[in-house]
Amino acid sequence: MSEATGRAVFLDRDGVLNRPVIRDGKPYPPVSAEDLEISPGAADSLAALKQAGFKLYVVTNQPDVARGSQTRAAVERIHAALGAALPLDGFYVCYHDDRDRCECRKPKPGLLLAAAAEHGLSLGASYLIGDRWRDVEAGQRAGCRTVWLDFGYAERGPATPADLRAGSLTEAVAWILAVEHNELNRA
């Protein structure tokens, strides 16, 4: 088996790539592809990551499917719309709820581990950008550098601080590109 050498940026979906629906200070996914609103700067930011040689994978918990308030088909339509609008390489989705105790539901790193195994990715050379503690913890458990988009939700933040706390996807991507530039110049 060859050594994993690919680099990726793993992206949470709701709150990172698209605007979440905020209710009582907490983020929720859009109900349909028609309700989808791409986050400002997402297309340009992802294009810059692609140009820098990163693969881009969405890693998202969608527990509303297990809870019966959303259909898998609706989630897949949202992903098709995101895939048509943004330069993404794939989607890794957990459709379970916490009570299912699966290995793919963030904060467990199963989605990242699956993507890495499937695509020959070095998790130590990869990043995760998320807007919730579950995202950051999954990235940390997988061995990635992590970025927490802190939007002031009415919930706890990461127990262990992310490598960067940012206010936007654009800021997160600028930091990743700067880190990569600095490491390339040191090599």
C-alpha cells in the first residue's frame, strides 16, 4: 500500500458552505435546495483552495433524516445544488442521530477517515473547517488542522481550541493558504 500524500480541506455544510437557518440562536439546515443560500465568498474561496492543490470534501451530519423531519432525497438535492455551484470533489454524509452510535456522526472522525482511505489523503496535511464543536472535534480526532467559524451560536464551542478561530470562510481559507505558503518556503 502506498503512503497517503493527497491534501484536502474538509468542509462542514450548513454554516460553512451555505447559510444556516437560525432558530433560538442555533443553526439548522435549509429544508430544500430552493431554500439553499451559498455563503458569501464560498465560490472564490474554494476556487483558491483548488488552485493550491487541495481536494475539497463536504463532511456533514444530517440527523433530520433519522429523525424523520427531512428526506434523504431532499438532502441529496441540496448536495447536487452545492456541487453545481461550487468546485467540490465529494460529499460524505452521516444520516444518523446520536442514539444510533455510529462511527460516522461527528464528533467521531469516521467521515474524514473514510474520505482519506478512499482518496489517499494525508490527514496530517489536511484541514477541517466547521462552525460547530462537533466539526472541530472530528477534525482533531482525525489528525487534521482545524478552523472554527465562530458565529456566536447559542451552544458551546470546541472543548479544545481549533488551530484558528475565524469569522468567515474567506478568513479561514486565507489562513490555510498562508500556512501552506509559509511551509512551502521553509521546505
